[in-house]
Amino acid sequence: MMTDREQAAFEAGIKLGALYHQFVGTPISRETAGSVEAAIESAVALQPFVERIRVRLNRDLMAENVFGYTELSGLMFDVEIVTRVGEAACRAALRAEEGYPMMRVLGYP
Amino acid sequence: MMTDREQAAFEAGIKLGALYHQFVGTPISRETAGSVEAAIESAVALQPFVERIRVRLNRDLMAENVFGYTELSGLMFDVEIVTRVGEAACRAALRAEEGYPMMRVLGYP
Amino acid sequence: MMTDREQAAFEAGIKLGALYHQFVGTPISRETAGSVEAAIESAVALQPFVERIRVRLNRDLMAENVFGYTELSGLMFDVEIVTRVGEAACRAALRAEEGYPMMRVLGYP
Amino acid sequence: MMTDREQAAFEAGIKLGALYHQFVGTPISRETAGSVEAAIESAVALQPFVERIRVRLNRDLMAENVFGYTELSGLMFDVEIVTRVGEAACRAALRAEEGYPMMRVLGYP
């Protein structure tokens, strides 16, 4: 009743929603951003149906507060994921669009 | 290129992944579970493409620790959501299946 | 070796740090803010050594994004807590100070 | 009115409460635990008054679910932190005690 493409899209949505709300709020700076990127990628890669995950966090938005760091916010995310279910793959992204951290299916490669 | 059903499934996945990782770990007890259910429902209902959301948290799993409460864990969730994109609606759930908090598309009502 | 005041301060810190990072990122609007306040208060009140907790979320900062809601951010918090250990009570707060969500001990009432 | 030791204890509490509720729920396995430990340590070290932070996550508790991973749970944490305010340092820990993820001041080194 459900196609593989539909399930692949569902699985991609789960992973993007999950990583966003798991990690938003994490104390971060330009120096530590790489460590947080690695932890997010390793966490997402464990989940079922994930074929590929790439996480970049926008250093340009990491303006320092009075204590010299900031927090991971939604607009910093630049994420691409590929999920696979059977024959279907779904490529999706989380990235800022006009001030909103948009999650979007990019295509079925 | 993407069907409405595919996007509706994607949107349902986003919301289930998001609520899980936003709220897991919240201190909870049988007495406060209703308040947390209401907050989760109100948060999810704000998000785009959500037509209906119902959150129940399994009190039977809320065994008290030495301080008289516990934490919201994945297996406590019993959630149903309906998302709508254009003509397509997607009904999906998050609930325990054989010890795993499974997210699943239930159908296209 | 540790005084009751020191432990009361430690316990207040735990609760403020915990609620901040548990709930930041929650989808919210002026209409749903009351529900989230209630859930946070009920969660914190369960934890050991908490005598009083009051959570207000600043509606003025809840500007709507293109989908008509926003996210709970650190600067929205206006929280006061009283913890008690033995004879000592500690009153502490989380609220915005010069663009930073500051946590501070207010006194020992 | 507040001693340096009291504030150091308050600051230690903040950091332990924060890291717990930021990272609990993260998908994890024995293979990725090191990456998550590094990310938590780098996040905590950014925060004010932190002199030292050491995070170990208990691999023995990382039993695999049907998909071959698990989630970071409170009982997995073994954390020690030293905060410093003026002349006072506070050493505190988060680790399992009798089935509860206990946060405790260990002393003023």
C-alpha cells in the first residue's frame, strides 16, 4: 500500500526532525563545530535506512556571546541525507531558506 | 517530481522524529503526564502540514525512581499524527513494537 | 564538608541547566506558551530539593516565522526557582541579561 | 552575600543538568560513543567557569536494539567536572548510583 519512495521520504523526515531537536541548543563555537558535526553524523548514520549523511554547521552564524561561545541554532544547519528503502533512495536536506530552517526532499537519485 | 503522498509522508516523519528527540528525557510521573501530553500536542500542532495529532504517554511504564518520578522514554510514546499535503493525507504512528519505539506510516486515509 | 547552602545552590543549578536544554527548541507561539510553561513547571517540581518553581516565557519575543510560529529560545525564559536542603534555601533565576540567558543565584531567603 | 564556593557549586550544577538533558536520547553505539564523548566535552568546556570536564559513556550498557544501536540514557553517563569561581574550585560528578543518574558535589579541591 505504501511505495518504497514514500517510505524512504518518511524515513528521511524522521532523521532530519530528530537531529534538529536532539542537538539544537548545544553550546558551540567555530573551534568546536567540527566535533559536533562528527557526533551528529555518527548518530544519524546508526539509524535504519540511512545510506549517507553530511552535516555542516554554518560558522558565519556563530557570533560569540559575552562568554565567547554561542548555541547551535536551527539556521546553522546545512544537512543532506540519503535514505534507502528497497529500490528507492530519497535525498533530502535541512538548510536555511529565507530565515527558516527548511526541510525539503531534493529528489530520488 | 514528488507526489503529495510522498511529501505528506516526509512531513509526518519530520514531526515524529522531532517530538521524540525534543521531549525524551523530560522528568515525568503519572500525575504530570497529562500536562506533558498537552504541551507536546500543542507544539506539534503548530508545525506546517499537521492536520491532527494525538499523544498518549504510557503510565504503566512510569515506575518511580528513588525520588518518586521517572523520565519520558521512547517506549512510553503512543502517538498518532495525520499530515496533509494537497489532496493527500498521511496517517503515521510512533509506538512501542517489540521493545523498539517504532515510527510507521499507517495509511493514506 | 559541604554546607547546606552549597548543596542548595548546586541543586538549583542542576534544575536550571536541565530545563533550559530539555525545552529549548520546542515549537511555540503566544497561544501555546501557557501549555509549555505548565509542562516545564510540572517537570521541574518533580525533581528532588525543589521547593518552588515559576516559569514565564516572554511572548514579546515570539515573532512568527513564515509558518506562524517560532521556537522556544534561551532569551524567552524568565524562571525563578527555590531549592531547599536542610535548613538552607536557595533562590535562583534564569532570565535574559544583555542578550545572554543568565542563570544567577538571587539569595538565600 | 554568596561565597565563591557556593557559586562554584551552582555553576557545576548548571553544567551537569545541561549536558544531561541536551544529549540524552542521542542514537549511540560502542563504535560512536567516543565521538559523542568528544562533542559533549567540547560543548561543556565552552561554558563559563569550567576548568575541567571529563565524559565517559558506559559501553557495557549499550545493548543493541533490533537495528543495531541504542540511545544515550542517563545511567550511561560517567562525568566529572571542575568549576572555578575566584579562589574556589568545585569538583562534581554525574554517575549511576543504585539505578539513578546521581549528580553530586565531590569536594572543593
